[in-house]
Amino acid sequence: MASLNVRAALLSVSFLILMLGLWELSTQPPAAQEAITEYELLMGVAGQESRVPPPSAVMKVAWTELSNPFYDAGANDKGIGIQLAYSVYRVLTGYLAAMAIALPLGFLIGMSPLMYKALNPYIQVLRPISPLAWMPLALFIIQDSDASAIFVIFICSIWPMLLNTAFGVANVRQDWVNVARTHELNPFKTAITVILPAAAPTILTGMRISIGIAWLVIVAAEMLVGGTGIGYYVWNEWNNLDLASVIFSILMIGVVGMLLDLALGKAQKLVEYKE
């Protein structure tokens, strides 16, 4: 196993070096073919052809940003650390609010066929709606861009948790529930001591899916509402035509998303059980 991990790591690094090398070579500017006139300089047509920046330019931006990630020089000039902190705060706030509703409601739906049949039509209608479709309505009702972004995260996070919780609870082995009944446990104790441990892996799967969707949606939401956050940072750098910063911010989005997923993945492994 250790040998396999070492070989996989070496192969992964080799792929990275190869891709970066090809990227660097393919984005080198062509040599100037003729002298540039003073008129061309004044008209702004003398610059190099627009192109994707090479990895070396992205690395320079990364070094500059990561060397001082929490600087604050005004409304439109904040460090990458501050922008990511705003985004993570919004994601976690909406995510925790969704969890507070999705888990109890999922238990209720999973344990009660009556509630499942009563609520399932509403779930099936609301679940396919794009989270960003709620943004105009949220802005109109809440009248606060930050709270509206959190509401959108709440909406997109609730469905995977709700459905996975209901599915996990409904599929707990019936003989375990019967044992709880023979011990005369009330429904609440049965849910906590029997159903929750059995359904926990499925519930954590839904939570893991939700955090990934929430991180995807917050970037688009912040592009719409503006102000702060990594989505706004990407859009602002695009407006400044700083593609190296755009690429750097995209990579940071991927890194933070990976860390959020790893955290939920570790929690999921803690509740796994073997029959």
C-alpha cells in the first residue's frame, strides 16, 4: 500500500510538471515582427496579443497575495484571506441553518410514511429550482445582499441533507427498531440511540454533498451581489483584466472546496460501521 501511494504521488507530480510546462510554453508571447510607431503607442494597439497568462505570472500573483492575505486597503482592495473568510462565513451560516431544519425534518419524514407522502410533492417541486433563481426574490424581501447570499446557501444546502437523512432513517433495519420497542424506548430515545447511529453514514453523505454544492453556489451568488467574498474577488479582477489574479483565485476556490470536503469526509469515516 505504501509503495502504491508513493508511485501515485510521483505520477501525480509528474503530470503537474508536464501540464505546467506545456502551459508555460504555449502562452509565451510571439516576438515583435516590426517596429512600433508612436501613433500605435498612443492608440494602445502596440501591446502584445491578449492571451492566458503563463504559470509563472500566476505564481507571482500567488506569492504577492499569500504573503499578506489579510490586508485591507478599502472596499475594493482586500486580501485573498479576507475575501475567503467572508465566503466561508456565508457558506457555514447558511449550511448550519439548513442542517438545523433538514436533520429533524428528515427524521420525521423517514420515520413517518404519512409525513413522507404529505411533504414529498413539495420537496419534488422545490428541489430542482436553481438556488440562484431565488436571489431576486431574496433581495426584494430581505433587502440585504449579505443575508440574501446566506439564504441562497440555505436553500441549496437543505435538499441533499433532507433527502439523505430521510432515506437513511427509513432504511434502518427493522429488527433494530423492534429491539428498541421491546425495551419500551419512546420514539425520541429510539431515534437518538438506535436510528441516528445506524443512519449516520447516509446523513453525513448528504451533508458532504451539501457543503460542496454550497461552495459552488456562493461564488456565483457573490458575483451577483458584489461587495466582498471570493466570487466578488474573481469578478472584480476580471473587470480589471487581471487574468493572472483570476486564475489564482480559481485555484484558491478549489483548495478551500477540497478542505471543506476533506473535513466532512473525515467526519463521515468516524461514523462508518461494519456489519
